[in-house]
Amino acid sequence: MAGDLLEHAAALLKEKGATTGELRYLANRLTESLTDVKRVAESRGARLASKRAQKNLK
């Protein structure tokens, strides 16, 4: 989804006639996508930290 959204964003931003509504919609979708990416990154980071801690206990 993020890749498709980035392609759409690039295309829309190249258009000189993009409306305020289109740009607002794009900003909302990008915000949602970035929120998802951040959540996944934090989750993976927490799991990596947990695995490191478990290795240090051995």
C-alpha cells in the first residue's frame, strides 16, 4: 500500500492543478500510512530489544 501511495503522491504533486481537496486527501492518506509504518517499526524494535535482552541472560 505504501508504495502505491507514494507513486500516487508523486504523480499528484507533479500536477500544477491539484486542488486543495486532493492535497488534503493525500496528506491524510500519507499520515495514515506513516502512522502504520511507525507502529510496525516500534513493534519490531521492541521485539529486537527483547531478543537481545534474552541473549544477554543466557
